[in-house]
Amino acid sequence: MKQDSNSHYDVNLENKSFDDNEIDNEAFKEEIKKLNKHERKMIKELMRGFGRIIILWIISKNRKHGYEIMTKLHESTSFDHKMPSASMIYPLLHGLERKGLINGTWEYHGKRKVKYYEITSEGKESLERIKGLFSKRQPPGDLYQEFMEDMFSLKKIKN
């Protein structure tokens, strides 16, 4: 296995597979449909918990407006068929902006005025600190590390 340059987890890049159990997108969607309502709700709650970090990470890749972020999140998930709502995304964007992690600028997009968001230097530093924290080896018995390894098949590479 090769190490992805952006990660400290084992990843098999030669076969474009992250795991022997990887399945194609349509098969994955079918597996999601097999989950009961409570299981789907738990997964949705987990994804919401990562909302601020995911949004900050998306903006760090390229400046975007809110609708682009909603669309990107919708297109990237198989867990829910409806698009994340504006009432969910915009409060997160406004909170990130208030904390100085992103900066919004109003611009014309055609005839409409939209607010584009860019990551600030503080936002970049925050993402790097978060990455750094999760890339460090945890002491044996660390519950978070055990959870990540067991539930998401993410094994940290030993330093």
C-alpha cells in the first residue's frame, strides 16, 4: 500500500481501491437502502457533526458560493436523496465567517448578486491544526483511534 500524500492512513492508490470491500456507487446506494431508518439517521447525524469541517475544507479547495456548496454536498453523498437545505448550510457559513475562518464577498453572478466564500489564513491554519491533531499517533487504548480504525477501516501508519 502507498501512503496518500495528504493522509497518514493506509491507502491503496495503485488499484484505485481503498479497501477490498469497496463497491461501486450504485451498489453502495443499494446497500444504503438496506439500512433501517434508525441506522440511516445515525449516519446522517455523523455527517452533520462534520459539517463545519467539511464546508471549510470544500472552501479551502476553491472559493464557492452557498448553493455550490449545497450542490457539492448533495452530489457527493449516497446517504440522503435531498439536497442539504439553505437553513442548514448558511448558518454554518455565517458562523465560519464570524469566527474569521472564511471571508464572504458579494459579486454578480449573471444578474443575481451572490456571496462567494474564500478561506482566510486563519481558516487554513485551523484546517492544518485539525489535520495535524488527527495525524498524530494516539496512545494505545485511545477510543477515538480505535473507533476510526474499526468503523471506517482507517489504520494509521506507524511513525
